[in-house]
Amino acid sequence: MTSAESATFTRFDIGRVVGRTFSALGGAFFLFYPAFVVLNAASTLLLLRQPAFRQMLGGLGAPSNPLAIFGPNYFLALAIGLVGGLLLQLALTHRAIVYMNGRRAGLGECFAAALRSFFPVLLIMILYAVGVGLGFLLLFVPGVILMIYWIAVIPVAMAERTLPTRAFARSAELTEGHRWVIFFVALCGAVFGWVVAAVQQLVAAALAAGGLFDGYWATLVPQAVAAPLNTMIGAVGGASIYFELQRLKEGPQTDNVAAVFD
């Protein structure tokens, strides 16, 4: 652990959060990025086995039977994407938190932590979606507020092994006093995601125009490359925000967070 990271922070520093995010991401990129790409490819190939899905992607309009898309391959792809994707995100989050606390975690440890946290985090995601969704229905602003309050809920659940309901309260406690700067960080993250999506669309158009890929492949190939980047940055960025907030509120407390290393 560096002296900077072992010190108590006095203010929320965006540069420190961003730098820590990409430092942790760089150390894990070649371990996790190929896995995300393969997972996305597997889910997509399963969907492409359904003619209705190929028809929609090919720009031929909706199928005559809208329910035709919901075949066995659809639900299998959904299960692979949900279970596999969440496990990868949780394993990456664990590795990032461990890295930020001065140690490197092996893949076995990362996936053991992911499996242990899977169902609590799945419940958290459901509660989060319901809460934020209702907030957006109430004139949009409450949804944004809840997103900021709960921005660290998954890293909290993993690092501190709290109950799902306690993880929400803990995230709200940590963000208190820093929510405007967190909102700015989240806004910058959203803009970055939009830029990646725009570049993805430009690449797709270039591939289609150049004849390198035909039909829906011109869209699916750039998407398979770009989507994991946003997912990984979001997971590690959330861990970095949690680390920053925890140090701001409580200072270095290695003993209290040691459970994440077990």
C-alpha cells in the first residue's frame, strides 16, 4: 500500500478516484476483459439462433408474432448473461477493492468472493432497480438522488459483508456531505459511456460501408468489443468511489475491512 493510500483523506478528490480506477483496471484488464467478451459473444450467438431475433437485427421489422423472440435460446442467453455477467462484475469488484487496499487477489479468491456475494447482491440489484425506478417515475429527480445515495451499495456489500438493507443505509451514510461531487463524477461517467456508444456506432457504420461485415454483424462486433469496457469501468469506478468515501469518513481501517481478504 502506498503512503498516499494509507493516509487519511481530507476531501473527495476526483483525480484520485479516476487515477485509482484506471490503475486497478489496468492490473485486471487482461484477466477480465476477454472473459466479458466471450460471455457477451456466447449470449449473442444463442440469440442469433432464433430467426425472430435475426429478423429484428437485420432491419426487416418486427416478427409477425412478437412472442417468437422469447424462445428457449432467449432465456438461456438471458441466464448466461445475468449469472455470468454478475459473477464477473463481482469478481472484478473484489479484485479492485483488494488492490486498493494494497494487495493483489488471485482469480480463485475473486470468484470465491463473487459466489459468496452473488445472492445478496442480486437482491440489492432488484431493490435498487425498484427504488430508483419509482424515483424516476416521481418527476425524475428522486431517481437521480437515490442513484447518488446508493452509488457504493455493491462495494459496501462485498467489502463489509453487510445485509442488503444495511448496505443501502451504509452507502447513504458514506455519501453524505459529498453528493454533489459524486453527482459530477457520475455525470462524467455517463458522458464517457455515451462517447463510447457513439464511437461504437461510427465503427459499425464504417464496417457496414466497407463491406467487412454484413447486416447485423456490423453492429454486433463493435458492441461485443465496447460493452465490456463500460461494464468494467463502472464496476471498478464504484469500488474506487467506495474506497475514497470510506477513507474520508473513517480513515485507514485495515482491520475492519480485512474480511474482504478472507
